[in-house]
Amino acid sequence: MPTISTRSPTPPPLSTCRNIWRVDQLLALAGTHELAELTRYRRLAFSFLTFNTAISRVLAGLGIECEMRLKELAHIAQRLELLYPLSSSDRYYAMLHAQLRKKDTDPYHFIGSEGMAIEALSQAMMDAEASRRFYEQLLGASPATLHSLLATIVQQKQAELGVLSERLTDGDGLTQPAALC
């Protein structure tokens, strides 16, 4: 007489699980995350304005890269004929950006000392590392249509970490006062 096992079957390894994320969902996740990154870098750039304009410009540049990634995400959505809310209008983009700023209850803090600058840049590096890991997770869940874009974003996030690290370890550049103009 055959025995019947009461144990449930072993689930397949994660690498063979079917992708449950849709392309539009992945684009929405990436877009929302990138918009939060843009808000964070703009805020940091503003905070550094009175302490070190060179670092402020670097942070503003990282924010511009976020804008470029947002445009690329919107372009991919349009090419795939997907509904992508961040590309629907500039008005929607501005409204979502304003909502993110409202949720951030911390008042603006201007950087006033080298210690504050080191703390802010260290936090920026931790946030950039978390962002890189987020995109690596999206890359692992992405279909072929998004793989190239997300792989590029992961590389950009790695470069972003390098830029922040360079600013943090460049002792001479950190303490230069802001230009008075």
C-alpha cells in the first residue's frame, strides 16, 4: 500500500519563481523612489548653500541626475504604452513633489560646521547605498524590457556613492566657506 505524504511540497528556489511584478508596477516604484531621491538631494543642496557652495552644486547635480532618470522612466512607459502617472503632466509632477515635501516634517537645517557637514554627507551616503540596493532588488524582479534601464541605474547609483564618498573624504574641500555673492 503506497504511503501518502502529509508534508507540503517544497517551494521552488527564489531564482525560479515566476516574476509577479508587472512592468507598470516596477516603473511606478522606481519613479516614486526617484522622486523622493530628487527631493532629498534638492534639500541637501539647499542646506549646504551657506557652508560650501561646491558641495551644494555637487548635490544639486545629483538631483538633476534624478530628474533625468525620471524622464527616462517616463520615456520607457510611453514607449511601452503604459500608464505612468509621473509622465502625465508637469502639474502632476509638481503636485507629487509638493506632497513629498509636506511629508518631510524636518525643518531646513543649514550646515554651519564641519561636523554638521560630515554628518549630513555620511547620512547622504547611507541613503545612496539604500537606494542602490533598492534598484538592485528591482533589477532582480524586472522583466527583460526593464533590465537594461535598471542595470544602468544601479551603475549610476554606484557612481553616486563614489561622488559622495569623495566629497566626504576630501578634507580640504569640505571646509571651504561658501562664496559671498
